Amino acid sequence: MKEKKPKKTNGNFPTNLYEALENRKQNANLRKLPSHFPKYDFSSNDYLGFAKAKNIAEKASEIVTDAQTNINSATSSRLIRGNYPLIEEAEQILATFYEAESALIFNSGYLANLGLLSCINTKNTLVFYDELAHASIRDGLQLSLGKAYKFKHNDVSDLAEKIQLQQKRNSEATIYIITEAIFSMDGDGPNLNKLLQLCKENNCYLIIDEAHSNPMYPLKNLLSEYNLNNVFARIVTFGKGFGVHGAAVLGSEQLKSYLVNFSRSFIYTTATSPHSIASILAAHQHFEEDKNQLSFLKENISQFRSVMHQLKLEKHFLESYTQIQSCLISGNDRVSKAAEFLQVKEFDVRAIKSPTVPEGKERLRFCIHSYNNPSEIEAVLKNLALYFSK
């Protein structure tokens, strides 16, 4: 009998975990926390520059003072002692702002998706999600008891076929369809009107993640024939376009009550702090009072695409008219070298590698902001063209 060789060990660190890290290194995909940030930001999700807006921070402090909420923490779950007047007032304001019946605040978009999807996808439920859906959507479904099926990206016909097939097998199942208003890696979005029509024809419930569209592309502007009440649930996050932190699930009062009773990521965590709630309110107020940054962002997106075409780079880019512009460079090693080339020149452009995106579709992800000036946009694309010419 052949003697088994003992596995290599690394001190008191488990062998399987050590091997997983080594595998990442070999595939040029080992993640590390950055310690240096190049000067010109083309990577953050601070699309409107609100994270740097001093008046939002000042207004948040005023809101906390006016509310006479002198605590640094909510101290517990909202179902124990973590509920307070300011958070309830914020939910009412958010519901009005987003034209929804109700809003329930979560500590992050990730926790909102986890909490929503893990508790609504029960035993007699079918969920269909876009194949490019965010990790938080997939993780929420993995924690659920129901069945989940992916459909081809933004392909309503493929989705319809899959729904019909599953309905033949289980005509009594509750069906949810999950998509994103703007996809975080491709910068595109679905035809929401067609999805709503499909939901109407098949008695399905539509859920839309608005993480990368909020507040630049309001959902009411992406729908033309149906009002927002036809959407079962919406997830809006505040850590991107609004430059603060937190998220909310929007929907009916019944949905809010259901989440308060069954959403584990809401029930079993300390509630959002008063200062974070004040920041959310201040950011929304700032957006309503000053739309200049939104105009600057749209002008910069236009300029980015114009220069891209001038330099004949469009063949490398996915089609997108949003603030997310992705340049495909297949292979983790190749895309990493391209990112390094730009970062050395002080352009903060990040490589998105597999398995975050499918193998062969690795990319440079350019995030456009309201504060990127025209010379920066022209320079980063000229340097990209220089890289391709090498």
C-alpha cells in the first residue's frame, strides 16, 4: 500500500487555508489592502463627490444636535432599545423621497440584500436572478430555503422561457425576479418596462437593486409605462452616489412589517447610529438643493466617451452610457499590468479580475465622477491608448 505523504503545514495555520492563499498568489489574484492611492480618482464609487462635501458633515452634526440625540451608538437592535425618533423620521423622509410606501434602514446594501432575499425566498418559492447579479444577492439567496435560477444577462426572453419551464413543474410557487438598475461591473442596465410586463403576465414580483443608479438615475426616470408601486422591493444604498453609509429596502408597509419580523440581518444587529442617520438625511437634502454635481457627472461621462472614440479605444470597452466604463483586458496578469501602468502615472484605475468577473472578461473599471476635470479624463485615456500601442 502506497504511503500517503503528509501535507505541507504552515505553523499553526490550517493547511487548506494556506493552500487557498497560495493558489490566489499563483493566479495573480491575491487581494491586499491598498496603502497608497494615486492622485486622480477613477476607482471610487463617490460618483457625485458627496463623500468630500463639508456641508453634508456640518449639516449632519446640526441634525444630531437638533434631534437631541447625544449618543454615539444605537446601543442595540431596533427591536430592543435601538429604535429612536430620528431613525423613524428618516424612514418617513426616505419613503417620500423615493416615492415608496415605506422604507426600512439597514446598515449596508450588502446586509439589506442578505436580509431581504434570505427571508422571502421560502420553501415554495422560485427566484430568478440576472447572471451578473452582485455577490450580496447571491449570498442572500444561498442563505434561503427556496430555489434560485440565474438567467442570461438582461435577456428577458431567456428569463421568460425559464419561468414558463419552472411554472409547469410547480404552478403554485411564488416567483421573484431580481435585477439591478445599473450593473456594477458592466455599467449597463435591463429594460425595466419589459421586466414589469413579464411580471404582470406571469404573476411575479420584481426586486430592483439601485446601488449604482441611486441617485444619478432615479427609478422613476427608468420606467415609462408603469408606476413605482408595481415594483415589489427596491434596495437603495447610500455609500456610493450619496457618499455616506447605509441602505434601505423600499416597498409596502406589509413588506416592512415582514422584514422586521423575519430579516435576520435586521433583527440581530445593532441599529444604525444617530450620526449615520443624520448623514443620510443631510446627503439627501444636499442633493435636492444642489444638482450641479449631477450635471458635471453627466458632462464628464459624455466627454469620456467622446475622447474614447477619438482615440479609437471603443473596441476595448463595453457599451455603457453611465458612470461605469469597463475596458476588457483578458487575463489576471495582463489586466493587473495595465492597471499598474496607469497607477504609476497617478491614475487610480483598478483591475477587476476573475473570479470577481468571469474568466476571460477581466477588465479595467473606470469610475467617472463629477469632480474629474476634462484634462484628467483626456490624460487617462491617452495613457490607456499608449499602453495598447506598446
